[in-house]
Amino acid sequence: MNQSYAQLQDLPDELLIFIFKQMHNVEVLYSLFGVNERLNSILLDPIFTNCLNFLKWSSKNFLNIYSLDIIFDRFCLQILPAVHEKIQWLDVESSSMKRILCAADYPNLHGLGLFNIEEETIKNRGECQYHIFTYPSQISYYQYLSNQFPGGYYPYVRMVSLFDEYPFEHEFFLQITQSFRFIEKLVLINREPQKHKQSSKSENDNCHLSIVKYSHLIELNIERVYDDYVEEFLSETKTFFQNNIRLRIASNALLRVTKNFTRKDTRMNCIKVEDLLPWGEFRSSKSFQEYFLSIKESGYITSFFI
């Protein structure tokens, strides 16, 4: 091993950067960070620290790259605290997200990918909600565990990607907007139907469920979801968009949920769509044009309609 390090030391920085770029940056950081000051200065380059993906894809699921505790401990105790200010994006899996988010403060984090979120994690409220869905800056590990968050500055994540194999209920999206209040882009991949989609009343009273309000959202990607989630976002009884949005969606799901652009309770949210990027094509019609009044002719219609 020492001989390998010595050989690396003989190479110029430009060649080292080229070699490291061909490797997974998380593996490079684990293997070489802390060896010496020269390698540290190279590995602190944004190329290797901006986006950290702790996952790999198996035949059925996303898995942690590192399953051994001794390896994962080195990341959480040494590497992440050293590079935390440079990290802008994290992709994490449910079994490790708590440790990674609690390992350091991430003042420049603006994107978070959550994979394989377990059903109990989604249902659980209280302490677990803060660990997973809230990320306040400049707080101590003790404050994080005790939920004693200071007021004032919060560097809220602007983009969230959600992937897993369990259904997301309406209350889950309420938690998302309460924790990521300034979210601007949301990506959702979920083929599992909601279990409680027919419930329009809360368990405690006769009031309708709270409407999920997205105050800053400008882009929504629901191309690969079960129809329940298309309805979740397009129905005005469930979701409210403060701003006009860009919508990525499967055209056949859009036709089904809006009933060929005739359904009343999905009309208001569709009016808020100013840029529609469908997966698949369908013909324009008068009902479509009346439904999507905010779409700019110079963009979507000429590019996507036949």
C-alpha cells in the first residue's frame, strides 16, 4: 500500500485528477482522504465533494455502497465533517440517512435524494421526522438529537428526490412541505398505490384533510409514478401551488387523471402549469388549451404535440 501511495505522489496533479475522476468519488474519498496534505488539497476540489452518492443499484433495490460499520464510521466521523461545507447534494438510503445527516452541518446543501424510505419511517412522527426531513444549519449534534433547534437561519434544501418501494400517503407530503419549506424542485418515483387515497376526512374530526401548499415549487417531476400521485398533485382539494410550475408527467396518466381534460377539481392546478413536458405524445384539443391556459406557445406546444 505504501508503495502505491509513493507511486501516486510521483504523478502530477493534472494526471491524478484525471485518474480520480474515472472512479466513484465516495470510494476515492474513503481510500485517499487524510493520506497527506497534497492528496487532501486535490480531493477537496468540488469535482469530488459537490455530490456524494452513497448508493449502488442492485437488481431490485438501491443499496449502501459501504455496509461495514468500520468503513461507514470513517466517513461519518472523519470525512464528512472535513468536507461538509463543500457538499451540495447527498443521495442516501433510509438505513443510513440519519447517521449521514447527523454527521456534520451542511450549510451549502441544496439537494437531497432519499431512497428506500421504509413504511414505518414514513408513518413515524416526532423525533424521527426531525432526523430525516428537517435539516437546520449550525446546530450541535446534541441539539439535533434533542430537537432543540435554534430560531433564525435555516439553509433549506431547494430540491428533493424521493425513490422507494412503499406508498406515500397525503400526510407524507405535508411533512415534506413543513420540513423543506423553500423547496423549488421535487422529483418523485413511486409505482405503489396509496393505501388511504379514499379517505377525505381526518380521524379526529369531520374537517377535510389539510391541503399541501408548495410556496416556492417551480418544477415537479412525476413521470414515473402510480396515478394516485398524479391525482395527489393535480387535485385542488389536496395540493396548492403558489407559483406557476414546470411539470414532467406521463401523458397517458395525465389523460386518465384529468378525464381527458374535463375533470373540474384538477383544472385549477393545471392552469398553474406554464411548461408541460410529457412522456409520450397526444393531440392538442380545445379542452386541453382551456385546461392549460398558462402554457407558453413558444415552448411546449410546438415541441411536443403532433
